[in-house]
Amino acid sequence: KPAVALVAAAGSGTRLGAPVVKALVEVAGRTLVARSVDALARGGVDEAVVVVPAGLERAFADALADAPVSVRLVTGGAERQESVERGLAAVPADAIVLVHDAARPFVPVDVVASVIDAVRGGAVAVTPVIALADSVRMMQDGASTVVDRSALRAVQTPQGFDAGVLRASHRAAVQARRVVTDDVSVCEAAGHPVTLVAGSRRSFKITDPFDLEIAEAIAGG
Ligand code: CTP
Ligand code: MG
């Protein structure tokens, strides 16, 4: 089975506030989307479907012209979930699919490889996770209570699946009008077990201008 990356790159990057859409922002001279495709290819992905904002197909084709794997561009939707659904339509049902945020360009090779390995080993829905560094409090009715941090994990990408299972799970979510922010949760809601593998702090999502400062430091040094 081929391992196909589905790279979600159709967001605008409102919180980053850059003059171009987030996936086309450059860090040390290379765009986030090109860096993400490179990282996925190094980790063992065979091809990539990149979901891009409407009207920016040419700009993304240019940014990905020297990608190390073959790339197909698909136009995204208003929400991430819709962008992933559109991308999935371009992924063969018998493939292993890795859904990845273009905004996580520094995902390490071993994280990508361990997600692929887990799916090849029979896991249906796989996500990398990391423990939380900060203590956490839960807000409710104007008051707050401590939460046991040791039980919590932050969820990252790439998340790996049997493509047919992810497609069917997304269809069920649309029918139920269920809104979810990540893809293992889409599968979980459809009754599939979720498998966790070790993530990495390097897979952090570039969200605001401070994250871009960290990214420049990593890429430049
Ligand atoms: N994404 C997408 N389609 C959307 C919205 C988001 O493909 N309609 C992608 C983004 O391009 C990003 C990933 O999903 O790689 C994670 O989303 P996020 O970090 O929230 O990016 P944006 O939505 O672009 O940023 P913001 O929420 O600040 O506008
Ligand atoms: Mg967003």
C-alpha cells in the first residue's frame, strides 16, 4: 500500500497575521508547505495531496515545484474538516493516508515513520501525542479547578489511517453534522479505536507570530 500525505494547507492564518496565507510563509527562505512535504517524504511518504486555498493553486504549484515526491493540489473549503474531506476524495481508498497540518513543518522523521508503521501494523487511526508542560485549570461558571495533568495529552499530526476508513468516518460526521477539530476524533466518533504514538515538541504548530520566531531559530540554527 502506498503512504499518501494529505497536507491541510488551505487556512488563511488569521492568528499569524502575515501578508500571505500561512502555508506560503517562508522560514529561512523556504515555505511552511514545502518544508512539511519534505519532512513527510523523509519519513516515508510516497506521494502528497496538498489542499490549498481557492485561487492560490499557481502559487502553491510554484512553492512545491521541487518537492521530492509527486504532489497533487486540491482546492480546500472554509473549515479544516471540509478541506480534509476534499483532499480525501483525491486519495485512493486502498492507501494509507497521513493527514498533516502544513503549519507543522518540523515534524521529525521518526514521528512520521512511527505513524506509518503503526498503520501498516494494523492500527486504524493513529495520532502522535505529547505530555503537557504546564499545569492546567478548568474554567466553569466563573470558577476554576485543577485538572490532573498527568492524564492529559496534546494531539499533533500527522495522523495516520486506512484511507477507506477515514473517508467513511468523514461521511458519517457530515451526515451527523458533527464538528471535530482533528481526524482521529472523526474516526473515534464512528466507533474506531485510536492508537497513540510518541509525538515531539518539534512538531509544534505555527499559530502566532511568536511561533514564527521559534521557527526561524530552529531553521536558521
Ligand atoms: N486548514 C485548512 N483549511 C481550512 C482551515 C485550516 O486546510 N479551512 C489547515 C491550515 O492551513 C493549517 C491546519 O489546517 O495547516 C491547521 O489550522 P490552523 O493552524 O488553525 O491554521 P489557519 O486556520 O490557517 O489559522 P487561523 O486559525 O489562525 O486562521
Ligand atoms: Mg484555523
